Amino acid sequence: MSTTLGVSTPDQAAYMLRAAAGEAGRAYKGRMLDLLDVRAGHTVLDVGCGPGTDLPALAERAGDTGTVIGVDRDEAMLAQARARTAELRRVDIREGDAHQLPVDSGSVDRAKIDRVLMHVAEPAAVLAELHRVTRAGARIGLAEPDWDTLIVDSEDLETSRAFTRYTTGVAVRHATIGRGLARLAERAGFRVADVSATTPVFRDVTEADHTLGLGRNLRKAIDAGHIDEARGREWFAGLSEGPFYASFTLVSVVCTR
């Protein structure tokens, strides 16, 4: 196992790009893009666009007469998004908070938020902002994990469960928001058109460590007293012995305004 216990937080842009490029990432993103039905001339909004992973695909569908707006509050992410879309003249990168979008009311035809709501302070407030900026008939795509469903195979089942409890209860702000996406969307005034779930499966322990934060979150769990250090280290070392398996559930919702 080439990973180490307690490694530092990875570069977030690299993390997002790598996750999007994986088989599971391509599958749910492709399905959401199809259901959003972005057409030429549409104004499309990507909230929490990060390094601009999805902006070129959105721009291709919106065409020369459409506009794609990417919003993020992180300067490093914005710099990468601008670099990635420098040759796409209809892409507009804006700095802003998801709770107060720098977008005119009723101006957006299509919008998406992908694995962002689990991190924001008030998911309901962000969805209310989406309702404000979208026009009647708009389509909105939402995708979030449910970390309560995180499974890491180990003979030490209790430590695996303790790791999931730490991830859900401490490591992620809104760790189970995936299961509530449809409910939250309806409360925000949207009409839910489609709900689906995918299960990203990891068979490579190094890839799982990168995406799921096995080493860094285990270190935090040990330091916070949630997992015994000796037992945690043995659990972590054992993950590279024999076939590896980990998975979680990712929920996608497409709704209309």
C-alpha cells in the first residue's frame, strides 16, 4: 500500500478532476447532462464550478448563442476554471458565494450543483438562491453523496463502522444530504422530475484512499478519540492485504422550476 496514515489534505482541484474522470464520475455526470437537456441559446449556471471540470461540456451544448456561468468562491479554483475555458468566449467565470449568487433573478435556463451542498453552511438557502435565479421551466440538476452508506471491507467490521460514523458525524458537514435532495428541492419550490442513485465501487486501495480520505480521516478520528490508535493502524494496514472493496451511494436529482 503506497498510501500513508495521516497524509495532508490533497489539492482540491486535482481531487475534483480525478473524481470526475473516474468511471463512476463519468457515468452520473453524463446522465445528469443528458437529463438537463441543455440546448443552443440557453443560459447555464454551474454553482461551485471548481476548476471548471464540467464547463466545456456545458458550453458545447449551449452553443455559440448560449452562455455558461461558473460560480465559485475559491480563487485558486477560479483561476483554473478560467484557464480551462480561456478559448470558450461564451463562458463567464464569476467569484461568489452559493448563498448569494452573483446572477440576475430569473435569468437561468439550466443549473447544476454537484457535490457542493454537503459543504455549504445552509443547503436550503442555496436552493432558495437557485430558485431565485432560474426562470419558469428551467431544469436543475443536483448530485450529492450519502456518506452513511460508506462501506469499507475489513475483517475488523467494528473499526470500518467507526470510520463511517466519524465520516458522517464529524468529517463532512452535511454527510447524509444525498438522501434528502428530493425533499429539499421540493421545499425550495422545484418539481422533482427524476431521482437516481449510483454506487461508486473502489477495488484499488490507493484510489480509494485518495477519494475517500481513508488515511487522513482515520488520523483525525484517532486524534479525536473515536478510534483506538493501535486498532486503527492495524485496520488501515490490513486494507492492502488481499482484494479491496469500498463503496458509497451518490444520489442525483433533476427537477424543474
